[in-house]
Amino acid sequence: MKTNVGGIDKGVRLIAAVVLFSLYFVLEGDLRWIALAGLVPLGTALMGWCPLYTVLGINTCPMQRSAG
């Protein structure tokens, strides 16, 4: 797996995960299950790799310079 999620993108994903997890305390009944959707942005931010970005050919990582 090649990293395709950059720093700013990771931050946005972590914020989205926190917002989705907080829905657990706001929603009632079966709607609380929506909070589990926060696992997706949390996982992709921690791994630094997004499978959807791979399919779409998106890469938000800054270019790395080669040595030499």
C-alpha cells in the first residue's frame, strides 16, 4: 500500500471521525449506529491510505524528493 493521504487530509479525516463519533451522544435509538461510520475516516487517517483514492487516482501526499 502506497500512502495517498496527506497531512491536511488526515487532519480533516480525524475531525470528521470525531464529529461522527459524537453523534452517538446526540442521536437516539437505532440512529446511534451512524456513529460507527466514524471508523472509516479514522482508519484511513491512521493508515495514511484510502482505497477510494486509489481507485480514483487521487493522491494528496506532497511529492517526495529523491536523493541525489
